[in-house]
Amino acid sequence: MAVSFDFSDRVAIVTGASGALGSAVVDAFRDAGATVCAVDVVDPSDEDAQLDPDAGTTFYQADLTDEAEVEDLVAQVVADHGGIDHLANIAGTWRGGDHLEDTELSEFDLLWNVNLKTAFLATKHALPHLQESSGSIVSVSARSSLSGGEGDGPYRITKAGIRLLTETVAEENLGTVRANCVMPSVLDTPMNREMMTPSDDWVDPADAAQVMLFLCSEAASPTSGAAVPVYGEA
């Protein structure tokens, strides 16, 4: 059964837009009629970027770990488009690694900054505008964050933080801003294919993007504070 969404006259910020999932979410919002503000530190012209720079979106280059840049970014989006209706926190990365006692602080800092700090800062500065528009936030956690694991503890810790950030925003904004997150298993991305053996059970980023659009849509209007499994066949 085909499902469609209408985000006409809505403004959506999508972080991590040059990556596999981010670019899929950009495409989904754009195809649903939204004005899409695609944000990444990686320019679409980079050889590893998957965002189509000619896809009818506005690209903003920003380091989302830098609060001053995030504040300027949000102000620029509001100046350009009049407000913000949806925020999709996609920026993130994965690293395996060693047991905690052998994990370099730099590795922990990288995951903390890219996975959690970016979502916190984007949420913090977008919230006043989302409160005005009764908008929504959707972020990316991970199935692996539901339990501890061997060798990728810092990743799981930061993705568990996304769930708690989501629940906090939902609780603090009852009746105004809805906040939800998705928990993918393994997404079928070029990076994951390089690091792991590909499997038919992996989730297509385009399918995950549709779940994220649903959570931002009026169809999910009673839903806030949820962590939605996106496991595919895994």
C-alpha cells in the first residue's frame, strides 16, 4: 500500500544531510512538498557526499558541534524561510573499538560530539521556533543502545542519550512540540558495507526516512516521547 505525506508550506531542517540516511530524509521531505534546509559539515560536492546539490533544497554548511555555528544556522534558516516546523537530527557516526579500559578519550569524544552534542545543540536552538509553530523533532537512536555490548560501548552510550534527550524534550513540551526517535538496526549504507558483511536484513535508508516522516506528520499527532524500532528483517 502506497503511503503519502503532505508537508507543503512546512520548513524542515535535516542535519547530517550529506550522509546516506540524511540524504534519504531530505529526499522524502522534499518529495512531500516541504521546504528542506539540508545541513552538514560535509559539502555536497565532496566525493563521499550522497546529497544531490541540485535537488531543490537549500544547503547550509555548519559544524553542529560548535554552538555559535548552530545558533547562526538556525537564525539564518528563520531569516530565509520565516520559521521552522520540523527538525530531523540525523548527524551521527558509528565506531567499534576496544573495551572501555582500552578506549582512547578522543574516540569517546568523537562519538559524544557527533552523535549526541549535535542533536542537543540543534534541538536547543530550534526549540523556540518549533514551539511557535507547534512543530516536531525526530532523531536517530539505535537498537544497540537498548543494552550494553562488547567493543562499541561509547556508541551505545551516545545513542541511549538520544532516547533520553527525546523523552526529555517530549516531557518539557507537552502539547507544543512533539519529539520522537527511531531505532534502526543496521542501515544499508556504503560505510556499513565497507565495515561489515552486507545482509539482506539491513534497512534501506529510504524506508527509515518514511518512518521519520510519519513521526513528523499529523498521522502521528498523539505520539511524543517514543523510540520506534526500525529493524527490518534483522
